[in-house]
Amino acid sequence: MRGSPMKSPPRNEVASRRHSNSHAPSARRKFAAQVAVAAAAACTLAIAACAASGSLALGSGGAELERDARGFVRMGTVRFHPTEKIVEADGYFNLRHGLLEFLACTPREKAHETLVALECDPIDLNAALLLLDLKKGRLPESDGDLRPIDGDRVVVFLRWQEKDAEGKSVERELRAEDCILNGLMADTMERCGFVYTGSFFQDVPRSELEANEAEPDAESAAERRGGIEPGARPSGKKPGELQPPRKDPGAAGDSAGKPAKEEMVSVFAAKIEGQLFALGHRPPALCNNPLELPYPDFDYVCYTDALPARRPDDPVPVTAIIRKPKEGEIDLSIRRVRWPEAPPGSGEDRERGTPAEDPPKKRGSGAADKDGSERDE
């Protein structure tokens, strides 16, 4: 998991080169779907604006938005409470053992390295987070941007049902950090919350978007087929993700294999990549780890003892509860993750995300995961 910052082309670009541009009818359908997504996003943001103003009304008739029995307003599958300023999203647990790079992604995205999958549209979740009056923090320049990220933070709680010793159903609710271990320190993750970075929009060729949507993530697909060990990379393929556009407009052109006059479509990176809450620094994610990291894929692992028993054919449902931190819930003086003695890299090497020649060994979550290598399929 540890390595230098990605230099390979994004996955969707690689995929587009493997496919011809002979899918015009399908591409038109996809483009129409993108227009529908944009319209839905506009509607969601309109709801957000009304809820934020306290009027909870839309349209010239002033019809009030419907609330559920607990007072939440629905934004797609995401729920927002205007008075309590709480966001909720439902999903399920992906893992109970192994290394983690994300707290939450959308279903089927990064499932081998994500604690929970949230069944929501990232656009809806982003709109709900904006209703918490969050100001965007600095967007990471790349996965290898290891610097701390300043900005407004949120705390995340996970709530689920499980059986007690007598077989009765009981509700458990834990801070997200208490479900994750810092593998280098054999202790729970720093209670730092997550900084809101808001992802980004990027223009991509329409044919590239078509190819990206037509072909699932090779890594995840191979895992579902049982062709590789969970967490392993397919031979010869490096991971690819959308990154913020380069500042130099001349950096991409015909040499990148893209038609000069191809129609461009604006996409929301978090929606395309499915990244919601990252434990590292991921530009497409809605929220990121705010702390300085020693290398891009830090050694976070599942805290097995804190998590519900895994049911492969019936994943345990979970609700993520997201809000602004209350006084004392996070320590803003913590600026970097804890690591033993000196960090594994220093100077320019650390800024580039290059590990030291002899980095500390990864550690796991105990008897069930002694070396952090065991993963759920």
C-alpha cells in the first residue's frame, strides 16, 4: 500500500484507450444521464438553500418540505436535520479485518480497503454537508500531498444493531476513530475528525466517461471474481483516480490520446470515484484526514474487537451520523499522525510521499490480524 505518488494516467483514461469510440448511441444515453444528474444536483442544492434559510419551502406556492417522524429532511437517501444540524446516511460494513484507506465510499468502490459502504449519491451527501455551514479546506494536490489540511471538520459516528450475550438485539454507537487502529502505534486512530474538502468538478471527454462507466474497476472486479487475493493489485496495473486539473492547460493534448475537439462533460469527482471519507489525502473525496502523514497510504487497520461479527452473505447495516464537533471532541493542536520516534521519511522525500529506505513495519489489530495483511473478500 505504501508507495510514491501516482504518475500513471487516471483509470478512466486507461479504460478509454482500451475501448473504441463506436458506442455513440450508448454514449448519448450516458450523456443524457449526466444531464439528469446535473438537474438532480441543482434540485438538491435548491432544497439545501431552503433548509439552510430555515424556510423549508420550495416554489412559488411555498410548499414546505416533508420531514420524517424524527424531523429529518430527505435529500435522496441522505437525511438532514435542520434544527439539530445532523446528517445521516445508511449503508453496511465492508470489512472487519485488514488495512484501510477509507472510512466510507459508495457501494462496490474500494470495498477491499473501506470500512463501510454508504448507499447514497455523493452529490446529495455533499449538499447535506454544506448545510452544516462547513467551509472547504485546502484540496490535496494529489494522493502524495502529505501536508496537514486546515479547514472545517466533522465528527462521524457509526451506529448499528448487534446481538448481546443473551441473543437480544442491542444498539451500538461509536466514534469512527474508535473503530480504526493506528497500526504503527497499536492504538486507536487520533480523534481528529475529518476535514471537509468538497471534492472537485473536472471536464472529461464524453467517450472517456462512457468507457469509465462501461468497465468496472479492474481491481474490484477481479476480487469479486476471486481472481486475486483481496487487496492485491492486478499484475502490471497501477491504481488510477481523478486528480485536480493541472494548472498548465498545455499539459494535456493530442499527445494524451484525446481528440482535440471531443465534447467535454463536467463530472463530480466524488461521484465518479465513489470516495466519501478518506483516511489519507485523496482529492476526489468529500472529506479527508486533516493530519500530516508520513506516506500516502498510512497503516490504518480495522479495530476488529470493536466491530460487529462479519456476515459475508448478509452485511451488517450501519448508519453514519455526521455533524460538527462539540467542544472537546477533537484536539486541534494535533497536527500529524502518531508514529514511532522519527517519521519514516524526511525532507523532500517525505513531501513527495516517498517512504524511507527502512520504514517501520505495519502492525495489525491483534490476534485476528497480527500483521495487518488479512482482508475480507
